[in-house]
Amino acid sequence: MNFFQYSTTIFFISITFLLFLPSSKPISNYNTLVYKTCSTQTFNHESYSQSLDSLFQQLITQSSQHKFFKTNEAIDDHTFISGFFQCRNDINNEDCFTCVTSLLPHISNTLCNDSTSARLQLQGCYVQYRTEQFQEKTIRESKNNDMFHKICRVPIVEYYVEFKELMEEAFMMLENGIINSDGFYAMDYKKVKLMAQCESGLRTCDCSECVNDAVMVAKEECDGSASAKIYFDKCFISYTYMLKSGNGDDDSYVPGASRNNNSQKSQKLIAIIVGGAATLFLGLIFVSLLNSRLRKDDYE
């Protein structure tokens, strides 16, 4: 093997190494548990367990094709279990299926320990089921916008006044956007990334009212937070203040988020390795050419 062939081999080994480096792109966290609410009442007979398993199987099957599905399963002549799942509208069917199937098999035995009703929220989807009496089916729909959970991240200290003004404008855009949507609305307003989603099938006026209530909570209870997530019974909202341009997922651009720092370090490391490999390759070519020139001079 001559010197040029050797240098070429080194170069391709370097490139192969780079191709197998871990990606600096953050891994999706759609399957991360956000919160759960489980009733203290538990079932104590086999028919309930069988009905719940059957309900879950229906939800799992439908999650590969739909982002919302609601059904029920009879327990006996007087009682049934109603349940549904809903995925975020901005994720694909494969992620929706993965989200639902990562949750349902663990609800009864692990997460909610045989509860007769429960609601569990992941980053990418949520599942809810409850035990009902047949005669109650038409009167159980509640119009109350109950808040289930909220997450307020790191507060903005510097430029607080400007940040508050920006958020007022962004929230107004979000509230206006959800009115003319099909129950899901996502937007980037200047340096803020926002999203709102209502339960599928909710009337436009009820959806808008729910989102407005969630925005009020964000303003009052997450005042100045760089990002927040507010979960209500029939809707949820989220926002993230981005420190740089680009598409972020959840808290990618929140001050102090370690995931962004790790990504930057990975990118710097890759840049250093790429630069080093390129320099080595050019150097080897130069040495090879010089060596060829010297050999030519020797023959002359």
C-alpha cells in the first residue's frame, strides 16, 4: 500500500467513525409521565378486570390509526366503563401509538393499582377512563374547567417588563387562534413557541373558554416563567420562551436546560473531530505529493 492509499484509508476510517457518533438531536420525550389522578375506589371482581382489559385493547388498536378514540365496555346490566385517549395533534400516528401503548398496559397493575377511574397524562398523549351507571350516561358531561396540573419553569429576571409585554401579545394571539381552529393551534410569535389543544369534539365556544382559563392560570400562577404547561379537564396549553431561533421541543430553549447545553457540547465535539479529520487528510495529501515530488527528483 503506497502513502496515498494509506492516507485515503485513514480518511474513510475517520468518516465512518463520525457517522456512528450519537446524534446531537434530543430524543423525543413523548412517553414521559406528566401526572396521574387515580380514584381511591378499586374493583374487586373479575368481570371488571376483564372489561377494563378489553377497553384498553380497543384503545391500543385504534391508536395506530387515530389520535382520538372514545369507547365503552359493559361490566354488567347496570355498569360500564367509558374511556378514551387523545394524542397531541402535532405528532405522527407512530408516535401516538407508541405513547398510548407505553401507558395502557401499566395503568391497572402499576400506575393506578386497580382504580375504577383514572386519568394519566404523558407528554404526547393522555388516557382517561371511569366507571359509570347506564342511567348517568347523558348527565355526566361537566362544563366546569377544572385544572388538573401545572408546570412553571425558571422565571425570567432580566428584561422582565419586556418579557411580560411579549407574553401578553403572544397569549392574545393564541386565544384568537384557537377560536378559528379545529381544537388544536400551535404558533411561533417572535421568541415564544405556543400550543393549545382541546378535547376532540368539544364545541368551539367551550374550547375557547377552556383555553382562556388556562391562559389566566399561566399569567397568574406562572408569572414570568420562561415556560409553562397548564392542564385542564378539557384542554391544555404550553409555551416556551426561546433564547435562539429554531424549533425547540418543550424546554430546549429554557434558561438552564441541561439538554440544550449537552447538545451544544456534542455539536462542538463533532465540529472538532470533523475539522481534525479534514486537516489530517489534507496534511496527508500534502505529504504524499511532497514524497512523490522527492522521488521524482531522485530519479532525475
